[in-house]
Amino acid sequence: MNLAQKTCVACHGGVPPLPAEEAVSLLGQLDGWELVNNHHLTKSYRFKNFTEALAFVDRVGAIADEQNHHPDIYLAWGKVRIEIWTHKIDGLTESDFIFAAKIDASTSAG
């Protein structure tokens, strides 16, 4: 099963962040995402205008609510940057990679 087909699992704390080697392995299943200090994922998207960028943010918001996993989103004219990590443990879990894959799946479908 690919990452986009999985469901995010809520983290209640008390678990360690993913080890670097596991994070790098999962990163290999994503397209264009960057692993920053083995702490968070980030990716920037470009759009023709503000309206398209905002529509993308709305799609990401819907996925976030559906998965109960909420990224940091930076919106500007024609561009959006997403940052994902599990705030409860101040690091990465598999759900962060699942969420990133779901965002990309919505982009290719949209």
C-alpha cells in the first residue's frame, strides 16, 4: 500500500520521532519534499495566481481535517509552502509522510 492510501494515526505523545534512516526511506516515496534536520518536511508549490494558490490551501485544509493532521501553511501570491511535523513529539512520524503523500495525490487529481 502506498503512503497516500494509508490513514494518519493521531499521536498522543510518548513515542520517539522516527530515526533518520527510516525518515529518509519514507522520503524516497515522496516527490519533491525536503527533509529538514530530520525534524520536519517542507515543500513549495507554484500557481498561476493567488486564486489557484488559495484553492490549493482549501484542498489541503480539507485533507487536514479529514486526517486530523494539521500542517503549517504559508500562502502568498502564486505560491504555497507546506511544513509538516508532529508537534506532540516535536519530530516526524509515519503520519507526516502519509499526509505529504495525500497532499500530492490531491494536487495530481486536482
